[in-house]
Amino acid sequence: MEHLDHTLLTLREVIAKTSLSKPTIYKRVDEGTFPRQVQIGRNRVAWLQREIHAWIEAQARTRNA
């Protein structure tokens, strides 16, 4: 398994990994049901890969509940 601790993902990568749309991602961030982005520049954000991975794993666990 690759090292997930501090790797940053762009919005495009988060969309590819989660199959969620940009509006859905930001809506869920606002609702507190999706990891918050990290400001990495004046006009640039990213997500921590470990948090996206954990969110995906949590979705899989709820499917099996």
C-alpha cells in the first residue's frame, strides 16, 4: 500500500477517486460529511489522500452494515 500520510490530491483526482461531482463534493464539505480541503495557494486547494481514503472506506463499511 502506498504511503498516504501527507500526499495531496487535486480536485480532479478527488473526483476520479470518489466518482462525485465538484458541486456534490463542496456541498458535502459544507454539510460536514466529506473531508475539508487544504488551502495550498491563493487560488489552489487540495485534499489529504489519507482523509479521502478513510472516507471511501467508511462508505464501504456503511454498505455492509
